[in-house]
Amino acid sequence: PRLNHEEIKNLHRSITSKEIESVIKSLLSKKNSVPDGFTAEIYQIFFKNLTPILFKLFQKIKQKEIFD
């Protein structure tokens, strides 16, 4: 299946801090959320510290157009 124009446009927009927080808070506890082996609970405990770091990372990725 191909993405339509609106879906492509949505993929190219910037990610917000609120979205990052929302995703971290919605992770299922007690499960490994990513290959680094940390549980979602760890991310949820430290989300206030992690959100600005992840936000900057996503900005850098977008600036360098790594995934385009």
C-alpha cells in the first residue's frame, strides 16, 4: 500500500515534546519496550529527564534528514 499525500505530510512534521511524553506514559509496564533491555517503567520514571533529550535527538534527525 502507498501513503496518501496527507499521511506523507504527517510523517514530515516535527514531533512535539507532548507527543514524546504521551508515548512514554502509554508504554506497557513490565515489558521490554526497546532492544536496550530497559522496561517501560524505567522510561516512565525518568520521562521528565528523557523528554528534552529525545526531543533534541528528533530535531537533529529531522535537520539532517536522516530518514528521508
